[in-house]
Amino acid sequence: MQHFEMDTIRYEGPSTKNPFAFRYYDADRVILGKKMSEHLPFAMAWWHNLCATGTDMFGVGTADKSFGAVPGTMEHAFAKVDAGFEFMQKLGIRYFCFHDVDLVPAAEDINETNRRLDEITDYILEKMNQTGIKCLWGTANLFGDPRFCNGAGSSNSAEVYCFAAAQIKKAIELTVKLGGRGYVFWGGREGYETLLNTDMKLEQENIANLMHKAVDYARSIGFTGDFYIEPKPKEPMKHQYDFDAATAIGFLRQYGLDKDFKMNIEANHATLAGHTFRHELRVSAINGMLGSIDANQGDLFLGWDTDEFPYDIYETTMCMLEILKYGGLTNGGFNFDAKNRRPSYTKEDMFHAFILGMDAYALGLIKAAKLIEDGRLDDFIAQRYASYNEGIGARIRSGEADLTELADYALNLKKPAAPGSGRQEYLESVVNSVLFGE
């Protein structure tokens, strides 16, 4: 059964007026020695694209995601698989990401849920073998069910903690079965509302303990990919333990998890934390923990996670500049953790959204490569820090100079020379000239 009337989406170039064509995403175009498709391993988020109907706190859903079956049934689960693979094939998307409960309706008994998951992943595996589409990463939904109202690894209940462990174990098994390149921990409710009822030390130790057990089990069954933490500062919990990349990296190092884990950075989460997307990517990269990306954007006029499809070319360019400068992603990819706006409820809108997002990142890649080839940004930074290349600066960098030597050097100078202009406005004009110049 065909679920979408659209033909395969093809590259037609920037001048096309065809709404069902790529303007910038040309999969085989070579940028800095690699095909665009290799720079940009795009993934479909199962939960948003195949499950989300536009429901919000003020109204029921507007989009029909039944795909010809009754929602909440295994028939519907199979229909979503068919629709999802058809959708990915028509867009040339090579990967997907999933939560366990995206795939099947959860049963009252977790054993029955697991049986359903085995059944549906057998079918997904058939589709993967037929199409060549792969799994980027898997995860468990440890935030949606009422049992997780106080968190999963951070729960005050040992029984709930065990249920979280069971879901993680099964989700890891499914990820390995489907050949996933990563496994994500998103602590959707791993935090607290008030310290009046919270033992923070116990909760953080329990989270770390659960992560260690997950790593040990995954490695024991042959998982060789990366584990990711996806930082998020707030919503739904007021104080979340994985606030931003720096906080999450500190947590990993404190509990000895830093050798197995990297960051899955989401653009919308970065801005909710009061950072730029680029900042979170840079923090992850300089710590050797830049793993994967959830490609979306938020609305700066709204204080919650809006998960919009990316369209801001400045943001996608700055993202790709970080990715290119730090050698690209290893096992990670660009997962569209994004959803159509509630009034955009047709199947055609699903395609428009992905075309928008894929084109936005493709154009960002093109412009980021031009910034690198232009060289003015890198040259300026190199010159700005040139004082550390020789003399006392080189001794500072090598660690040879002690505090007394540094102080004596300053005393002999009597006063330092001016540090030199940062020339921010000039550099911003350079970026604009590359982005928008002829």
C-alpha cells in the first residue's frame, strides 16, 4: 500500500519553483573532499514524523497519522513501518531513530510489550534489508508513562528504577538487533521540582549507576557504538541534571562514564539553556565528546521546546562550521527531532518540512565550506593568539613557566601592551559577505 502520492524528491537547483524538489541538497555533490550525503547523514525521528499529530495542551491533534489503520493497534504499528520506509526512500534519507514506545503500543504487562517489540523489529529489519536504510540510534522512553513522574534513574522508587532498567535493556537489544550506531540517554524527567523532597546525591549516583550497567550490558552483547547524553535545561522538570553540555560532561567525568559517552546536541535545547547552538557544539568538540545532532530550532519568543524544522541558514552554517573544523561526526548524524507546526497537518506538509530542513543544512554546509576556504576567520584567530607561539607565550603554553617567572616578566614590562582589537563587527561582516555576497 502506498501512503504518499509524492514522487521521489530530487535535486533541481536553487532556481526551481517545484515545491517538491531540493534546491541545495545534492547528495552526490562533493564538498571539501566528501559527498554531501556523507557530510550530512540525515535521520528521521520516528516519534515526531510517524506518531505526532499536533496535539498540544490546548487541543487535540490536527494531523492524521493513522496510515490506514486504527491507532493503538499492532496493525497501526506495521502501517507506520511501511509509511516510514516509503517516506525515507522518497526523500533519500538513509537513517532513522526511535524510542521503544514509538514502535508499538505499550501493553499492561511489560513482557507483552517486549513480545510486540520483537515482532515489529523483525519487520523493520526486513525493510532495512530491502532498502538499505539503517538505524542511527535507539533509546527508551523513560518519561511518558505516569510511573516516571519522578524520573527513571532518578526515581525515589526502586521498583520504578527496575522498570527503567528493563526498558533500557530491551531498547539496547533492539538497537543492536537493528545495527544502530548509537544509544541515547535523554533524561526527560531526570531532575527535580523542589529540594524539599529531593536527595540529589542519591539521585545522581543512581543515574550514573544505571548508565554504567547499561554500558556493561551493551558491550557484553556486542554493541560497539557510542552512548550519548542529550542535554536539556528545563521542561518538563524545573531543574534537570543534564542542563547543558558542560554540566553533562562534568557529570560523566565525575562518575567515570566519559570513555563511553558523547553528547547528542539539540539546537532547541541549546537556546533553552541560554546558549547558542554553536556554543554547545564547541564545548562538546573541545572536550572530545561531539557525538550526534538533533537538527531543529526553537522560537526565541517562546520559552519551551518547540522542535521546529531548521530554516535559519546562519545557524546551520555556524553548526556546519563547527562540524567541519572538528573533523565531522563519527557514528552520529543529523536527526530531525522536529515536527510540523500544528496548522501544517497534511502529508504534503511532512515532505515540505523535511525538504526545508535538508536544504537548510545543505546550504549551511556549502557556506561553511566557503568560510573555511575564504580563510579570513581562521587567519584572524591565528593572529589574535600569535603571542603564545614564541617567547613567554610559548612557555605559558608548554607549562614550563612558573608563577614567579610570569610575575617577573610582568614587572619588567611595567605595563602590558594593548591586547589588540577583537574586530567582532568586521568578522560578522566577513560572514555576511560569504553568506549573502555574489
